Amino acid sequence: MKILVSGGTGYIGSHTVVELQQKGHEVVIVDNLCNSSAGVIRQIGKITGTEPLLEVFDLTDRHRVEDFFGRHAGLDGVIHFAAFKAVGESVQKPLDYYRNNLVSLMNILEAMHQQRVLHLVFSSSCTVYGQPESLPVTEEAPLQKALSPYGNTKRISEEMIADYAPLSGIKAVLLRYFNPIGAHPSALIGELPLGEPNNLLPYITQTAIGKRAALSVFGADYNTPDGTAIRDYIHVCDLANAHVLAMERLSKLQQQQKPEVFNLGTGHGNSVLEVIQSFERVSGLKLNYRITDRRPGDIEQVWADVSLAESVLGWKAVSSLDEMTRSAWNWEKYLASQ
């Protein structure tokens, strides 16, 4: 298949491009490089032997999107990652998040309809569940009021796709994933936020390598065993593999509902302190961290029921927490060596 991967130079996008190419699919990337680098293309080429085509523009520009789809006839599907993604930042800049995340999706959907590109895999998030009433959270759990504008954009995006797909003939899979961490085993690609990291693992590794003075742990007074927030951490390569399976499922016309929704996680949660302890274990280092106030928009604890993805999508996360933190550390050391 020929697949457009929007946001394909980003963290999850780049790993998914690798998985797609290694399965023999052709990939075209659109990215505005607001939180990534064009140099990722070269790194993907080192891993797979093929550098995917990259076009640099903003997907909120409707005319550029229409032009792109017009020039790339024969696309089989779209995997849509491109979005702002920082919970805390979204609380400070809500309109930026609504404009970027929703307008880009609207433009993609309209262009897909115009050019008869009928398969969409959408990058959603467990943030649509808010703080679930019961754990583990299943796909049937009621969607709670979002605790951040970022989470709300994911919920609205899902609703937009569900409303538009039947009218347009687009078949979609919505992947609600939990907390991606880690890096490719080659250590040639990984999470590389521009500026100060918003996610836990890159802040851990940057602190350990000396780029950051200390790691802030946001809150140690949650109702959890050690007081820190609990998340379902999943290796980014496991996550990328699910996107390929979802697109192949659509191409084989195996979809049972419109759209289909799958949780992607490991099925169990780890606290922030457990992730720190895992990192210290695999690196042999003692991490400098301090407890600070809770962060606006963060929820207390969440982890996934992944039985639907396992039984229907044929997917299962396989990496352990230590494997995840070790791969992230190898990636950080690779960056330091360049």
C-alpha cells in the first residue's frame, strides 16, 4: 500500500514509518516540523534502506492539503498523527490546540473524500476517558469530561470522524493509546522533543545525561500505592506495529464497526516512581528528582483493558518496562555521541 503518514517525522510517526516500510509499504510523510526534525528521514533510511518522501507544510492550510492529495493519486490510506500533544501546554494555549488539531483533521477528511482515499487510522488517546470510573478501562467505558484541551481535541476528533465517515465512505480505526515510551532498538530514532520535554521518559534521560538539572515528579499525594500518578506505559515499537495491523485490517475489508476503536497499552499500570526505579536499574545511575505540585490537567491513574485489540486486531504489547527504559537510555546516549 501507499500510505500518507501525517506527523511522520515525530516520535510515534517515525517508528510507524519504519514498521510500514519494513512490511513493504510505500510511505509519504507530511510534517510541519514544529516538534521534530527533517533529519529523522535520514535515520529512517539507515534502518530500512529507504528514505521516505517528506513534504513540509502545515495541515491547517486547506489549499496545501488539497494540492498534496491531488498530486499523490493512488493513496491507499492515511495514518494521522499530526497534532499538538502536551497536556500542560494545552491548558495554557487552548485555542492553539483546537485550531491545530481540529482544522488539520477536517482538511484531511475533506481531501480524503474528494480523492476517494477510504482508509484512515487515527491517533487518539486514553485522555478521552478522563479519570475512568473503573479500571482497567475498556473501549465501552463512558467518555468523561476531558481534563485538558488536548484531551478534548481527541474526543472531538473521534466524534468528527464518526459523524463524517458514514457520509464519505471513509473506513476508520481509532487507536486510543496510553503512554508511549522507549525508542527503536537500533537507537537511531526515538523521542526528541524540541525544547523542554513534556513527557516523563525524555525528561528522565535528559536529566541522567546532564541536559537537565533535575526531574520534577508532579504530585506524590495521589491515592496510589506510592502516591505518584499511574499510567499504562507502552513501548513505541509495539504501538507502531498496531498502526500497521490496523491499516492492513482496513485494506482487507475486515472492519466490523464504523469506526472501530481499540485501546493500546500493556494492560497494567506503573507509577512515576516505578518508571524512575526501572531507569535506575537498567542504567546503573541514581536519578536526581524532586517532588513538586500536581500538574493541571493530569489524572490520577489509568490503565487499559487491551483484550479487544488482542482478540480482534491480533495485536499484543510484548516489551517489558525495563526494555522500554533501556531503549530510551540507549537513544539518549546515541544523541550524546553525535
